[in-house]
Amino acid sequence: MGQDLREMFKRENKAGKFQMSEGHENRFLERLEAELPKRKKSSFYILKIAASILVLLSIGIVSYKVLTGEDTIKTTVVEKNDPSKEKKGISFGDLSPNLKKVEDYYVTNINLELSRLQVSEENKILVDSFMDRLADLNTEYERLNMELNDIGPNDQTITALIKNLQLRLQLLQKLKGKLSELKSSKNEQVKKNTI
């Protein structure tokens, strides 16, 4: 029993004793099929059909919209300036690079604050009142720019233009604070009602 298996297989291989009995392979395959589970029909076939239908529908919808000219993106023109109607003249930022930086800083911050405003039905009246004041300041800014063109640059006009920009930014920051207070008071009120 202490034989080396490798040596034993080599000897038997040389002797050619590997004769299988007749029908051995068929019996083995029958037993193998009986022991192995049956193959299930693949559900991927149904998924392939569904994906094909989805792709065809998508292509159909897109081509329909392209052919009919139906545009899904609605564009709204906020303000259209006609360069021929604009009065040629100097603006506040044209006087010097430093004043241009100041004007750009305030205008950018004003636009940023305006874009961050969240208007709802609850705060619409408050926002509208602040927007009216902002419109008044904007009209005053345009009047000061016209004065700058008519009279020419002077310290008083430049200071008034800078103050106007500062007031508009402060007004928007004040509105933002009021909206935060309004929102937090409503949150507290909701918490009290739920308790």
C-alpha cells in the first residue's frame, strides 16, 4: 500500500488497461443529467425585447419633436438692449480701472443676491416692497449716470454713484435677513404646532 501513485499510473498507462466497459459513458451522462439541475429559460430574452421597444420609442419621440419643430426649451428674453437706441457716453466704470472694479464688484454682488432670492406666496409682499425700493435706486443710478455724461465727472457724482450701489447691496442683504427671520419664525411656529 505504500506505492507511489505516480509510478502506478505510469505502469498502467504503458500497459493500456484503460478499457471502459460498454455503455459506461452513456450511463455516466444519464446520471450526470439526472443529478444536475435543469436549465431555466433565461428572462434576459424578455428584458432584451423591452429594451428594444424602449429604444425605438425614444427614437420615435425625438425624431417627431425634431421634425415638427416642437421646442422643449422655452426661452424668455429678460431685457433686450438696442445698441442704436443707447445713448453713447461714458459710464461710471469708464472713468478709471479702479472705479470699474468697484462698479463690477457691487453689480456682481447685487446680481448674486438677486439670484439667491427665494420668492414664495408668504413673502411675496415683502419682496415686492423691497423690489420697488430697488427700482427707485436703479432709476436714481441711471439719472446720476446721465448727470455724469452731461456735467462731466466730479467727486460728488462719483460718490453718489458708489453710495447708490452700496445702498442697493445693503437693501438686498436686509431683505435676505428679513426673509431668513420670516422663515425661521415659521419653522418655530410649525414646531410648536406639531408639539
